[in-house]
Amino acid sequence: QDDPSEDQSSIYYLFERINTGGTPLSPQEIRTCLFFGPFVELLATLNMNDCWRDIFGPVNNRMRDQELILRYFGLLYSREQYQRPMKAFLNKTLGHNRNLNRISGSDLGNIFNDTISRIHHALGPKAFRPQRAFNAAVFDSVMVGLSSRLLTGTTPKSETIASRYAELTQDSDYYMAVTKSTADEEMVARRLELAISAFR
């Protein structure tokens, strides 16, 4: 694939098809090989954030936690371009900013660290678990919702974050968008819209 040079989707899918012997690599492990560079290194650094580790749990040996951070960045900055499948969207997200020349590492690091620390302070280690298990759709939408508010230059109090989170997770439309067909364009757009509105 010669064009676009920053999107190695064809190589990704070729590698995915031949990656059948032994223990197959996870999608994020393949991305890390294909798009290695400053963005990949930043994801590994952010993945060690203490608040994030307390919420997510032990480091995932298949890089699921790093993939979630990548997913958050993709939906925060490029949600209008989202199209399923999610794996292709994440490939483009990582490839387009591989060298951190579109969005700087400091900007990405600052907004992730600020958002996750405020979530942790307001909700504790049970954040993103509306029931018992960690819910990736709740994670991406709540993170995008609060980050969108923080990027306006205003900071809600912890009590406000907690109350808005409680209201959001009890909303029937939101519940549907984080539990049913969560990678569908309609569901992604709906949950992000509701979360951004909740924290506005």
C-alpha cells in the first residue's frame, strides 16, 4: 500500500491473516509492531498512570488497556470520522498521529492524565463499572464527555462529576448505547452525545 502512507491497513490485515500459529497477537499488539513510534511509546507511558491502574486493574498482557486509551483519543479528536469496524478506526487513529505531529504528546498526555485523575477522585476504582465488569463503552464515552468539558477551560467539581455520572448511567438511552451493538456508528455517536451533554 503506497497511499496513504500513514495508513498501513492493508499490511495490518495481511499480518492478521497470517497470524494464526502459536498464540495469535491481539489487535493492539499488531498495531504496536506496525506503527511503532512516539505515539505507541506515549500509550505505554500513559498506561502506567496510577489512577488508571487503580481503575482498570493489573497491566493487561495483551495490551487491552493501551488499546482503550487509543480508543479514547480516537473518539475524542476524530469521532465525526468514526466508521466501523472499530479496529480499522483505531489503526487510522494510531497511523495518522504515529509521530505525534498532528496532536502533540504533551496535549494528549495532559488531557488523559487530567481526565482520568478527576474521574478517579470523583468515582474511585469502581469507575466505568455500571454493573460489575469494566465496560469499555462507558469508559470511552465518559472520558470523552469529561475531557470535552475540560478542553473548554472549565473544571467541574468532584461532586458534580459524580452526580452527572450517576444520572448518565441511569439513563435508558445511554444504557442501550453502552450495552447493545456498541461498535455501531449510531450507538457510538449516541453515547458520546449523551456523555458530552451530561458533563457540559
